[in-house]
Amino acid sequence: MRASGAALLLALAGHAVAAPDGGSDAGAVANRPSVPARDRLDGRRFVSERLALTAEVPEGFTATVERPKQNLVVERAAPDRASGSFALIERPLSPDQLFLALLHRYAGKADAKGKDEGGGAVTLAIGKGVDRRWTIAGIGRLRALLIPARGGRASYVFALIGGTPETQAALDRWVESFRPLR
């Protein structure tokens, strides 16, 4: 499987995932000394106290919080390959920046044409943003989501690759499982 789209985007943007800047929104909790700086997995649950977020790992997927420049990566090798990545980028991104970088990464490198399936506004428990979907020959469906974070000073980025409708649905449920940490 190809490297994660979020990792590519972060590399293109020249930004690493950094500690929160102490703004007034949910990420401000990171400045408290008692809050762990690392994201973690509690069984099948992703917990980021510094981002004040939680999510569920989809059944049949493995997960890691150890990939550079990504907060969470979920992957599945069988019955069909699939992956999803989530990252906080410490600057605002435009939808065009995200979508063009990801489409170039997958359609450009695979020498395949991406069929634009559209997208639009999306509302998650962690915010409102935009998504876009493509079908790419030899890869499957690419879905990218961009959610402004920290009052517009940062961006949550999701990049999802899945071939079958079942896999796509599992990745969609994973994205929808992101919630503010209570």
C-alpha cells in the first residue's frame, strides 16, 4: 500500500504535528502539565488528550499512533487493503491545497486518472468542513476531509483509501466516530 496521503500533505506543507499553542479552544488543554503529550490507544479506542479528541478503531483494522506527522493511522490488509489517516496540521489549509496534493499523490504517481465523485460540506462531531471523493484505477476510492481546527488556525485532515463498499463504509464510520473528549 502507498504511504499515507496525510503524510504526503504534511511533507508538502512543511509542517510537523506540533503541540497546541495554548489557544482558547479544546486544544488548550495541552498546556496543562498533567496532560500526556502523546496520543494513545486504549484497546480499540484512540485518545488524544492534547487534542481533546477520541475515536474508535474499526473492527478488522490495526491502528498506530507511532507514525511521524500523523496522529492516527488505521489499516487493513485483508480481505481488501484499506487505510485511513488522521492528522492535525498546525496551520489552516485550503480545500484546494489538500485535495490537489492527495489527488496528485495517488492518481499522479499511479499514472492513473482519478474520476472525481464530488463532495461537499460535512459535519462531524469535531467540526464542520469539506470532503472530496475520487475513484482511482488500481487503488479504489480516495476520500479526503478537511476540518478547520483551533478557531481556523489549524486543520484536521483525513485521508481514506478503500476499494470495496464494505471497506469504504468502515472507514466512513471511523471518521464519524471522532468526538470531543469528555
